[in-house]
Amino acid sequence: MSVHMYGNINGPYQPPKIDVFEQAKEQSNKPIRFRDTEAGKDLPTVTLNISSEGLKALHGTKLPGSADVEAMQKQRKFEFEHQPVEEFYNRISREFGEKIEKMRVENPDKKVTITDKGNTLLDCFKSIADEISAGYADDTRLRFVIDSDSDDGYRRLSKNEELDILQQEFEDFVDVRFGKTHQENVELVTKQMEAVIKVNRQRGITNVKQYKPEIIPEDYLEKILKQAKMYIGASN
């Protein structure tokens, strides 16, 4: 079962920087003042200067109907750091499929072997593990899981917890793709195809392509999972 995670998928949160004075200078259309009209031409000139600190204080006051800027910033930061993250199982499946398809396109005459698939799987795993380790090393990665017992409904993960989740979902994917269930499905399809070929031959149809199931070595699964565990162990 995949773990639903949340985090800062676009890196550390950067609060928006708004310079009110600079924005005012960039305005191309200047408003028409009353004293510039015929009716207000005799009014005395009044000048009002507000410092940057004063303007910030003015916008930060909680007047009736005004927004709480500080609360809004906190809410934006929370939402930024708790975005839904693609599950490891789905990501491994997607990246594995993309890499295999790329191999087939770039070398159409070369058959993608079971060894190629195993190496590609491990490359996907290592790439994600490296990404996790690097993110925690420079303190830029935040990942959470839902926790009803916490104050805000989430619990922050540690590096080792996230690597454990990656390891488990990698094992789940490898088992589904190359494990016992996969082998049982392959055997079922093989029997069905053999039955179809037999019927076609009885009907005189002999140009039916023979179905060749993917042969997976006996220790294939064990080797892949062992290498993945060793890689995580070396990175801690």
C-alpha cells in the first residue's frame, strides 16, 4: 500500500516580496488629482510623506474589514509546504516505463533484456534515494504524512523514515512487476496463448506468432532488493 505524502515539492518557501513604493513608480497611468482640475485649482497644496516603515505599519493594522497579512503569510507558507507529493510506487512505475520506452526507441533493433530492466529499476531507485539524502543534507526537503493526533493534522518525516517508505514501495513494485503474482499471470497468459495457437493450427492457420514469455531467473528478485538495501545502507 502506497503512503500518501505531502511536502515542499518546489523547494524552500520564499515569501513574496512586494515593494509598494516601487510598484507605485511603475504605474504608467497617473490618477487625476482634484486640485489639477478647474474646480480645485485654487486649493492649497498639501504634501504627505509616509516612510516605508509607516506604510508597512499602516497595512499591518487590523482595521475593520482589513486582512491579517501575517496570518495570510502563515497560511500560504503552510499550503506551500504541504502540497501532495507523487507516491514512490507510482513514480518508480512511471520513470521505469519511460526509461524502458526510451531504450526501445533509441535502439529499435536491440531487445530489452531482463538484465536491462533490473538495472533500470535500480537506477530509478538510486536516483530517488539520492534526491532524498541531498534534500535532508542541505535542509531543504520537507515531507509530511497525515497524523490526526498532531495539532495541524500532519507529522513531519525524518530522512530515515522517508527512505524506509521508498524501500517498501520499491519492494512492492518489484514484487508486482517480477514477483510471484507476475509469474503466475505470465503462466496463465502462456497457457491461453498456447490454446489459441492450437485452435488456429487445427483451422489451418499456421502463421500465428509464437508467444514467448519473459523468463525471470530464480534469484532475480532477491538480487535487486538486496542491492537496493545495500545502497540505502551506504547512504546513511
